Amino acid sequence: MSSRKKALLKVIILGDSGVGKTSLMNQFVNKKFSNQYKATIGADFLTKEVIVDDRIVTMQIWDTAGQERFQSLGVAFYRGADCCVLVFDVTAPNTFKSLESWRDEFLIQASPRDPDNFPFVILGNKIDLDNRAVSAKRAQQWCQSKNDIPYFETSAKEAVNVELAFQTIARNALAQETEAELYNEFPDQIKLNANDNGRNRDGDNCAC
Amino acid sequence: MAAAIANDSPKYRNSLICCSPSVEATSRTSTSSTSGNVSIDEGYDSNCIPKSIANKKLKIHSSATKEEIEKAIIQCKELVLNTAQCSDERKWLVRYLVELRLRLEDIKDNNGQARLRVSIKGHHFEQQTNPSNRKQYCDHCSGVIWSIVQGSYICSDCGYLCHYKCVDHICRVCAHVVMTEKGSFEMSICPEKGLAAQDYKCAECQTALTFKDMWNEPRLCDYTGLYFCATCHWNDLSAIPARVIHNWDWEKRYVSRIAYQMLNLSWSRPYIDVEKINPRLFNFIAELEWVHKMRKDLEWMRRYLCACAEGTNLLSPLFVQLGDVNKKYSMSHLQAINDGSLETQLTELTEVCRSHITSCDLCSGKGYLCEVCKNNEVLYPFDSGALMCDKCNSMYHRGCWLRKGQKCLKCLRLEERKKTVDEVQTEITDTLEYDIDKFVN
């Protein structure tokens, strides 16, 4: 039963408009890139089968409209996501700054069982451009402060690191699924921070 | 057999009507024929199709082909572009677009076979593979689900159950979605507007309601204050949050299915801010006041325990819920206060934590000494006999504090010191300037 359930991974790509969410998805799934910008309407998804640790997994990758923000898509959309990919543009510092709010909002909307250990992946896109404004170190530091989120520098145009990033996304999402199954016997439980304190004692959720 | 089903149906629970073979059929046809209508209910506005786009014939029927859905997607996309950002129309259209895309994928995946997952109206339906031994009823048509011969879906978020054949016709938005987006309970007691305001239709499925039809009597839901038909209101009983907060009235009342699901789902979510909604309740319910005071102590203890490797094991879920800085209560907390179980639990809990903190080297090292009497008794912020200064966090015995004229000695001392330091500082800068002058010369 569990193997059938795991076959589909729901991955959601978020980030400000124009950072290259659609391009990244297209590069990964169709191996294509277009210089023309066309805003995504609402949300769209592509599926791709990948092999993770000798298992075939179908990734359902949801690309969202950057300007849609959260309230249009709503709780139902984010619910059941297995991994959340946050994208920013390394040439636009504002898109990096808004990562925090994207992450927070996602956690509120999706209300995953274990918010502190929910798999996120951060992608700094457009590294092929010369006018870089967010340094790798700065992005890395932010990711470390958020419970060690994996960080990749990608270029959808040149297909740099895209494959590697999505492999990590699939692997982390799958790990999350296996963990989630342990909880399945309590379908309606509400996740409290208590148990996390036991697991990671770096104390960032301690109020003193 | 048909008579047996009708007789058995949960919708006639506590109803005057006991059995009729024809009811099932009539109520079902009327339900499905009206699905997709505009709702007049304001409460669920964001989840129902907004009036301005209701005439665009967006809804497609359940057996639509691939081409039809593709067309609908294109139409929906165009409409999205024509609506303002963050408007209700936009919201509805975007969500509908997502549903359409998922449906298209379903059709591509398995041609005509029963779908593994269905996403509709915020629900995430999964096939029920091993139904429980208890008899189950379809939330849509309220008929029995004969698990051996009939397939069924269950929503993984709200627990909505329905037949395979009913899944495309359902009218109820997922209770989890409604409650999570709202983030609070209805806090006015049964906000009834009357049947006329509902256009004499069921608030959920839009079936016409009349008093003449004994088989489909209008039923009032005590939580939402709306009228429902017998298919959407099974006379489930539940305590009502608004009545509890305003009247401490725990009597169970009849609620609609949607309200029942919403209340059940959110029963242990901390949604109720008693301090804000009805602060006077504390005066009337001594137990509640006691718990509320206890929560401040818990908050302090939590800070001690968080920083101690051994102490973190003591952080039980209850502790974290109640020791949280936000002072909200869940219905299950209030219920436990009402039946007295929370009081005993809390007393035990605080006893255990207190004994840990006072005996643990790490925790007791973070205790305080009284600023006045300087005897070696270690004070903690959660001691009832101790007081803490809001400004400088120094601690006093209650008695010492009163004796010293209710002023914080440390604050006074700090102020004095600041004054002298300022004086010295000006002197120092003077001399410095002098030195530099000398050096330059």
C-alpha cells in the first residue's frame, strides 16, 4: 500500500514573479529554455518520472504565478505538498528578501505535520548573468539559519545545477513521505513544537 | 431493502420521520440538479462561485471529455486575466483552474477507470481501501456505503466520505480548508437570519425547503445559524463554542454536517482568545481563572526547560500548548476545564516540572536571589511568593517588596549609577581633549 502512495510527489515552486520558476521547471522536464517572458496564470504543473535510490517516482511539479501570492491558491492547493522549492533571482536582492515571507506563508497554508523539518530547497537562479547582487555566502548563511535548507545556485538558461537540484528535491520529499507514514495512525493530530525540541536542540524556538 | 436503507439513514436520526422507500431517491435528484448554483450564504463566500462570474457557464459536467476540459482551462485562464488581483472572482477562478488541471491529468492517466485521487472543492479524496467494520454513510447522498460492492472515497483532510458515483456532485467545501482559512470559530450565538434570507433553500445543496414537505424539513444548524435540508443536516449533536464562551453552556445542540465536521476538526486547535472575546468569563468560572494564571507560570517553566537537556523531556504536548505565549484556548482545553480534568493534570504537571527545576543544577543555577534580604533561598519567576520587576528582571520576596515600599532597588541603583557614570564620562572627555591638545602642541 505504501509503495503506491509514495509514487507521486507533489512539489511546489514559489518565489517572486520573474525569478525563473517556469524556466527552471521547463528546463528540468522538457530540457528547453526560452528567453521570452510570459507570466504564469494561476498555477500549472508538469510531471516527470525520476529514479531516486533505485525507485521510480513521479514528480508532480507545480509552478505558481509569482504575483498570485498566497490567498488565491489557498489552503487546499498547498495541502499535501511533499517539498517546497523557493526560488530567487541572484541579480535582484528583493527577491531574496522575500524568501522569508514565502516560507512562512507556505508553512501557514500547508500546515505540515512537522513544520521545522519540512523539506524546503532554495534555488538562486540566473547565475549566468553578470550583474550579480546576492552573494552565495549570504544566501548560504540564510539557508543555514533556517534549519540547514539545501541551497543550489542554478541557471535555467545554461542548465547549470538544475538536474542536481531536482534530484535533491525528490530525495528530500521522499524522505519526508517515509517519515510521515509513521504518523499515519493518528490522522488528526495537531503538531506541536514539543517533540521538535527533543529532536533538534539548537534552541532556536526557545523564547529565552 | 430500499426501505431498510431509508430507515437506517443517519439523516432521520432524531427525526419524526422514520421510514419511507422513496425519500432517498427524491432528495438525491433534487440535490444533484441544483449543484453549481450561486450561493446566498455569505459565510462561505470565498469558496462558492462569485455572482459576477456565475453566468459564464464555467461548470462542466462530471463526465466531460479531455477536449471539453482543455477548453474550460483556456476559458478559465482568460477569465483570470480579466479579474482584479486578490478579488473573490480571481480566487475562485484560480482554484477552479487548479481543479481542472488535476482532472485533465486524471483523464490522461487512466481512461475511464476509477480515479485513485480526486481533488474537488478543496477536498483531497483517496480511495478507501480498507473501510472500517462500522457502517458508513455517504456525506453527499446520506445513503449507506456497502463497502463490499461499492467503492468509496475519503477526504484525507476532513474525513468526508462518499460513494465513487457521488464524488463529482458534492457541494460541501472541505471543512479543513474553511476552518484553516478562517482561523477562528463563529463567535455569535446561532446567528440566525431566517429562511427568507436563504431564499427558502438549503444553505449547502440549494434544495428547496418548505414546511409542507415532511420528508425534507428545514433544519436549523445551531453553529452557523443557517437552515439545511435533511441530507446536509443529520441532527448531529455538538457543544457550540459561542455558547460556551458567552454562557458557559455546554449543552449539545443540533448542527449541520459541515458544522459538525468543522467543529470536530478544530476541536483541539487553539482558536479561542477568551481574554479578548469575553474577559468577564474569568470572574464567573474560577477554574478557568486558575488555569489562566497557571499558564503564566507554565510559560516561565517552559523557558527553563527549553534550555536544559533533561528538562526538554518534560515538555509534554499539553505543556507546550498551555505554556505558549499566545493565550488562546482550544475547545478541548475548555472542555477539560469544565470537567475538572485539566486542573488535576496541570497540578501534576507543574509539580513535576517544579521539582525538576529546583533540583537540577543547570536550571536552579538560573534561579534568582531576593534583592532585599539576600538570604540563600533561590527564587523562581513562577513562585507564588515571589515578584519580578518588569524592567530589570530582578526578583523579590513578596514580603520584602512590600517592606521596601514597592520599589525596585536594582532599578533605583541603576539609575543612580547612570547619573554618576554620565558625570564621570563628561569629566573623562574633558581630560581627553586636554591630553590631545597637549599632544598636538
